Amino acid sequence: MVMTLLSAMTRRGFLGVGGALTVSVVLPGIEGYYGILAGHAPAISALKPGLVEYVNSNNERHVIAVSGGFAEV
């Protein structure tokens, strides 16, 4: 199974995701939600307020609320 590393940063520092190995990530882009899988092409995207959902290496689904920002793949 191919995985990618997820990190989340806030104004106060890194969020408690702790560099989780993920199978997939769904982000709230300004033009709608979109998914990221391991090996995705590099990209930078603006985020709107919403939920970031990710599936970790144990196949557990996690959700983080964001108030906007940017995502870098």
C-alpha cells in the first residue's frame, strides 16, 4: 500500500497530526472538496473553511476542522 505523510501547521505551530502516514486525504478547496492520494502531482491550493478528512495506515478515518488556509502537496 502506497502512503504519504500528512502534516498540518497553524499559526501556533504544527497540529497534533504528528506526520501521520496516510492513504488518502480530502481537502476543502475553494472550488469544492478534492482528494489527494500518494504520488499526487505537486500542487498548492487555497482552502476554504471546512473539514479535512484523512485515512491513516491502519485504515482509520480522521477529521480535522480548518478555517481556511493553503495546502501544499
